[in-house]
Amino acid sequence: MPPIDDSAQDKVNTCPRQTPVKGRGASYNPANRFAHQVSTAFDDGWDSIEEDPERPRTLAIREKPRTIISTNQSPDIPFDQSINPYRGCEHGCIYCYARPSHAYWDMSPGLDFETRIIVKQGAADLLRRRFDQPDYVVKPIFIGANTDPYQPLEIREQITRELIEVMVEYQHPFSMISKSQLVLRDLDLLAPMAEAGLFSMAISVTTLDNNLKRILEPRTTSGAKRLAAIASLTAAGIPVTLLAAPMIPCINDQELESIMAAGREAGARRCRYILLRLPLEISELFQGWLNNHFPDRADKVMSIIRQSRGGKDYDSAFGRRMTGTGQFAALLQQRWQIASRRLGFEDSDDRFLLDTSRFKRRNQQLGLF
């Protein structure tokens, strides 16, 4: 393990300990970076019928978006187009890199991100209209790049399933990523698409330790259930990538090889990993989480992270933001490479080849009859 950089110690414990909130990753709401005013809640002595602050409820906020497909130009990400059925995520993963996006809607990246979920109503119809436009160019679409398409609200809302139905209708190639076993609900749609070369899946496994999972990503399914999902998807003929992410120094990085071995045994064909990323408000939230749950090693964790990020909490530069730099990052990559070869994971880029030739607009479909 790399030595602690003593020069970084004065930057570590800047976040006070907070009382953990049961069933949630964040323990408070830091002000979002766009707020011109910041308010602090206090008890004025009046009786209140508001929800219990120790068990905040999830609120679904309905939105009717004007567009549904986002485009990507980052060389670090293996897709050009993406769809996120939801903004915010009830899973509550404390490390989630999408948390800062909640500030754009005047909400906090903290508890708001996991309790105030924006549901994109009419997403399927919007996607149909985009596919029917003559200027639309077919490229594989990635569903769930920011927030999990199979978070708990999907059981009721079914926005993700409706989007998949559009993909089937138009024979449009797509991929998804999730931490949830709920993906198995849609095997009736996904398996035929995979057989036609139109679908692939990624399952993220962060830890096999349920005690760590309960505090790190509290509303996700267990690592064992995610492995079972990989096995079921594989048995249905769906190519699966295992994502061991994020790897957090001194928290779960020691599990890398065991996660990879379990994922390979379950049937995953490829494996990738990502080093913990702490952009913007996530750094404050994560450090608060460390001080809550691992105060004995918080300084060490942050020191190694900073050594892996050029002395900062985060380095956003393309080519190194996913893997980091320095001694720890190099060792982590070497461990992944050795385990990948030993376990027989496919050695190729992140893109399963998906067929774009089957795509048919509605007017083309009508012309067949």
C-alpha cells in the first residue's frame, strides 16, 4: 500500500461527522453550487406534521422533457448516445458521480438526490418521435449512464420498460447498466434483442460484503443477487460486462479479484473497473460518509485518493479520470489486468458489436404491408 502523504493531512478532515440516515447514503443536504442563498433548518418549538427527518420519504417529481437522447463526446465513455429515464437515484450510493447534476434543478446533491427523483413522463413517445425524424442517425444507445434505470421507482413507473418496448419496435441497438435484479423482469424483451445482436448488458458489483453495501449503497440489491442476475442474463443469451466499480482505497479495493472471479463464474464475458471519482459536491459528501463510518481510516483513504488524482480530490482530465495516476492507480490496473487474463475475460474494447442495419422507422414498417 502506498505511504500516506503527510502534506495532504490538513486537507482531510474538513467535513464534520453527521448522524447517518437509515436507508440513505447521504446524511444531509449540502447547498448546491448554484444557490445564491443558503438556509439552515431549526426547531422553532411549533408542532410539525412533516415527515420524520430520520426516515425521509421518496418523492417522485413528474417532468415532461423536450428531448430524450443525450450525446456524448468523451473518449473515456464507449457510447455516443444515452438515455436516462430518471434524474436522481433512490439507490443512494454515496459515491455516485451523477449527484452534482441535481444542482441544475435547484436541489441538493445530498439527500435530495436520493429522495427527490425526477421521472421523465412521456419518454417513450418522445423517443418514437426522434426515431421517426429523417435526420436521425442510428447509433447504439446506452440506457442508464447517469442514474440506474432499474431503481426502485421503476417497479411502479415502468419508464425503462416502455423505452425498451420502443427499442424492440424500431429494432434499435442499445445497452444498459444497472445494479438491480429488476432487469430480469424484462427478459421477455431483452433476450430476443440480444439474439438479434441488438442488446448487451452491464452489471455493476461494488462489494460482496453486505455490511459494507448497506452503508455504501443502501437501497441496492446485494452483490449475490447481482451475480445471480448475471447468471440469468447469460443463460438467456445476453452478453454481460461486469463493472467492478468504484474501487475505493482501503474500503473495497481488496475485493477486486474476488468480485472478478465471482462475476466470471456467473458468466460475465468482459470486466472493467473504475477508480473512485469525487467531482464537485461528491467530495464533501464522501468525506462526511468516511468520518461517519470509517473515522479510523478516513485520512488514509483521502490521502491515497489525492495521490491518485495529482494531489487533488478529483482530476477530470480525459484518459485518467476513470483510472487515476500514481502508484496506487498503477497497482490497481496491474491487478485488474492479471486477474482478467487469469480468469479468461475477453480482451477487447468496451463495445459489444451491435447491429445497426435492422433499424426501421414507422413509415418504413408500414411500407412492408
